[in-house]
Amino acid sequence: MEKNVQFYHSVYLDGKNCKGCINCIKRCPTKAIRVRKGMARIIRQYCIDCGECIRQCPYDAKKTKRHKLDYVFEKYKYTVALPPPELYSQFNNITDTNIILTGLKKLGFDDVFEVSAAAELVSEATRNFIKENEDKWPLVSTACPSVTRLIRARFPGLVSHLLPIVSPVEVAASIAKQRAVKETGLSPEEIGVVFISSCASRVANIVDTIGMNYSPVDDAVAIKDIYPALVAAMSKLTEDDIEDLTISGKIGVGWGISGGEAKGLFTYEYLAADGIENVINVLEELEDEKLSDRIRFIELNACSGGCVGGTLTVENPYIATSKNHRITKDKEIAIAKIEDYKKEYRLDMSWTIPVEYIPVYQLGDSMIESMTMMSEREEILKELPGLDCGACGAPTCKSLAEDVVRGYAKKEDCIYLMRSEFSELRDEYRELRQRSQLFAETHEDDHKEE
């Protein structure tokens, strides 16, 4: 995959399945979708790969780009699986994570490295950063790429509150790659570090990275794609087959559910919200300075329930949350050998590239042009009904007005405006017809008199 392509997205439209309904445009949190000529279209610069359109589409027209297992096994000489903590809660009656990790090796992976182990490293780094940067409270988690992209595009005043630490996935990939090179003697290019993803956002982040020059993750496969084969592989394991592969504890595995990251900070002065609409509400409150100044950390997840609610998972997020609690119940707080990892591997957990505001919603190329276009938009809005029905193919009347100003749509796309104009034309036609009949009758009487 080519790295750092701006506005790369893993969410895409399958035109063969699209029926031109408006389910997706009404639920997209960034108003990134339009329906034109009977088909949905995604505005790339608005999309944050949250996957809401995938959830809402009844025709399976919105999909996620990702590769299959056969592809990654053929591409690399040596493969390392990166199982996220949310993977563990997808299965019934399994509390020993070693069974799942051994199952991944039975599928064909040469090695595994838990993302939850890296999460414990990130938790420690976050605790230290919070202590040293009280002036930036509350710090906002950057573990969910969709939330970070949302802030980058829509909340410029909150960019300075973003936690400048890379996510556990990238940390896990870096350690896994270094360990594999050391153990195999192969070159980094011959080793494939493959993330088992629960969401579209994580897949997009491999190419369009945040806070880094490039992602150490080489590829991604979906949980729901490998789930049947993994279940089959685990069902064939005997007690002697199960390897001792787990290196993470309660903190790391807890990252898979909403609030899990925040609990690893050992403070009650935090806020955790999940579901993209709830996330937006919290960000708006934070932007308006309505949140308590005692909040140190804000954990936000675009998916309901946290990562267990990703679009590439198979289990109901609330059931998966319950399973996560059972898995972590008897675990130690943390198992990952943090100090050993620091000595043995190069761990670059801080951002190397600052995240900056990208004004994707700005109407013009300059302040003057934007002000002029905003004035035009307001004039157009006065003519529109304000129903936000979506029948025009835009999610709101304001969106349609902006599309008209940009030259992407016409006012007449509004069916209510069109109906009003049609009614006026109909009345004019009736009046003309009546005049014509009156004129004909008058001349007919004149003709009879002659």
C-alpha cells in the first residue's frame, strides 16, 4: 500500500448494490454523502471512516477495503498477527486468550503479538504525559482514528488537546517487526505485520497515518473474515496444543471496550463516551468550555461500546462487553514486561508529525471568498423549506445550499421548491387557458353577429 495519501479511505461505495435511498446521508456524522442521479457518492475530504454508512445501508452498498488471509500469506515470507483486545470477546465460553492466540498460529501465522500488551505501554506513557502537561487538560485520546480525524476537520480549537502518543496498534507493530527481524534474520520487507481489524478506520490508518510518517503495520484483515476459520482451528486444539502466548493483563485487554483506556490511567477524573453522535456532543461541550476543569482525560470511541462495536466484528457490542469483563476478571492488572521492552526494542510512542487543522468545510479559498459564499448560502437557505428531509440528495437544507454555492447542485433539486414553482406554473397555465377560452368565446360571438 502507498503511504501517506491524503484523504485515503477504506470505506467505499459498491455501485452495483446502491439503490439511491437516503439512509446513509441522514446518519453520516460529517455529512459526507450525497445521492445524485440515483446513487450515493462519498465526499472524500469529509469522510472520517467511522463506518456509520456501513451500519445503516440495508443493501450492503458501503464496504471496507481489506485483504484476505491468502493474500497476506502469499505476500510475505513470515507473518505476525496483531490481535486486538476486542477479538477476545467475539467467542463464546472462551476466557483463556491463549486458545485464541494459538488458533491464529494454526491458521498460518508464524507468530502473534498482542495489541493489548502494547496498550499497557501506551497507558504508562499516557499517565506520565498527563502528569507533565497539566496545562493541556483535558487531554483527548487519539486511539480512535475517526475521532482524531473528526477533530482535525471540525474542531480546530481542540487540536491542541489531542494526546500526541501513537495508538497501541502502531506500538505493537513496531515491536513485532523488530522481534521478528531479530529472531528470523529476514529483512523487514519480507515480514508482514498484519492487524486483525475491527473497523474501517484502522484499515485506513495504515495508509493515511496520523502523527507518524508511516505506519509500521503492513496489512489488515477483518475479524469477521477470519472468524469462521479461526473458530474451526480452535475447535481442533487439544490441551497439549495450547501455547502460553498471552503477555497482557487486565489493563491491556480492557482497552477493547469503552472506558477501558481511561481506567488504565488510575484516575477517576476522566470522561468516556462511545458512539459517534455522543462523541460529537462531548466535543461540542468541550469546545464551548462547558466541561469541568477537573477532567484530566477524555476517551472517545466512534463505535458504540468501543472497539467491540466496530463494523468488522461479529458479536453484539454489549454482549462482547460482558465477555470482556469475564475475560479480565481474574487477570492481573498488567503482565507485559514494560521495562524489558523499553530496553530491548526501540519504542517511539510520541508523534513525529503534529496534527493540524484541515479546513475541509471552508467554502472558499480565502476569507473574503468564504464570506461571500456564506452570504450566498444564507440567501439560498431563505428560499428552502428548512425541512432537512434529504429528498434532494443532501442531508440538510444547509448542505444543499452549500452545494449550490459550490456549483455541485441546483436549488431546483429541492422537491418542495420545485413543487412550489410547478404550482405557480400550473396556476399561470390555468389563467392563460381561461383567458384563451374567454378570448375564443368572445370572437365566436363576434363571428355570429357578422
